[in-house]
Amino acid sequence: MTLKRMSLFSAGALLAAAFAAASPARAEPVGNVVIVHGALADGSGWRRVHDLLAARGFTVTVVQPPMTSLADDVRAARRVLDLRDGPSVLVGHSYGGMIVTEAGRHDAVAGLVYVAAFQPDEGETLLALATGTPPATAGIKATADGFLYLDPAVFAADFAGDLPAEEAAFMARSQVMPAAVAFETPVGAPAWASRPSWALIPTEDRAINPELMRRMAERAGSVTVEVPGSHAVFASRPEAVADLIEAAAAALAPAD
């Protein structure tokens, strides 16, 4: 194990221990990973992370939220968690961070990992968080019926700047459009207040301001890792993402 990965496991273990006194004891290791993708890119982009974690022995499931409302998307995540046998690490990317902050109160969730994600507190909306700091992108547009998309002309630069041009272009042409109302809906009590959390912040993100991610992670007490990368860090840096998820699961393992 590299020094960097050792530091991730150590920091995560300390955080998990701090929450352990207030959480029910776990009798088994965390072997499940449930991933919730964000807006604009669907779960297929997580294939590399899925394969890495599966090779390390995890059962990995990728939720495909309908993106019609925050409530519908939270229900989609909980539906998958209901089917898991044993505790899970719940992972959210981008808008998926809003979803896992709500869905993470599910009894099966042992810990949360935020990957280039919003990490809201109670009563906050994605729209308020995104506009409370200088916006990372000005390319978000709305359809006539109230759904959002990222202008394909800026998609590669603002969402996937470190992916091959052909891959970024395909992502721009296969966007998952979220309902604008989902970005305007406040979250309830945050799961990170009662469970350990980790956050991966890509320093070259142009979809969410990295400074905003830092502030949210610090507020939540998350173990934070920063890596060079775009908002599509799950596709461009799958090893770094998988390493952090693995570190979280290891830190959440029951004491011998």
C-alpha cells in the first residue's frame, strides 16, 4: 500500500471511530458500494470505478435516478439500498451528493463518500449552494418544459476537461437532464451529521467551485482528498476514486 493510501485509511479510521460511539455496532465488514450518479452524466461513466472495486471484492451497484425530483431520486437510491445484504458505503457525485445526503439516513448506510459533489446542510438547495459562490460554469441552460442541460459547446471544458475529446463529446450528446425543481428543493437532516463521510475534490473542477466543495466538506467534518481532475473525475481518475471508497469501507470495518 502506498503512503498516500495509508494516510487515507488512517484518517478515515479516526473519523469512523469518532462516530462509532454514537452509532449502532456493526458486526460485519462493509462489502457493498452503492453509487449515485449526478446530473448530466449517467451511471455508465462509473464503469471503471465499478470494475476496480469489484476486483477488490466489493459488491457494487450504480443507481440510475430518474432526475424528475429530489424526492423521486432519493426513493431510487433507497430502493437499491433496500436490496443490499449488509452495510453499504453510499457514494454521490455532483447532484448525487444532494441525493445521498437524504438517502444516507437509510439503516444500511455505514458511511458516505462525496465525489466532486454538493454536500448540503439541512434546508439548503443545490441552487442556493451553487450561486452562493462565483459559479464554476455559465453553461447551464433550461428547456421550455423546465429541465436543465449543459451547453454542448462548453461541456468538454467545463465538465470533462481531462477526458479524451471523443469521450467528452459523447457525454455532451448523451446528457441526463435533471428537472430544475430538483435543484430548488431543500434537503432534510443531513446523513453526514450521523455517519462518517469522505470527500474527493477535483482541483480543476469547472462545474462545482472547488472552494465551495472545500467549505462543505470542512463543515461536515469529512476526510478530504484533493486530486488534479475535472468534474468527470470518476471517469478520468477512477483509481483515485476507487481508492477513497475502499479506504472508507476499511475505516468503517468493525474492530477486532
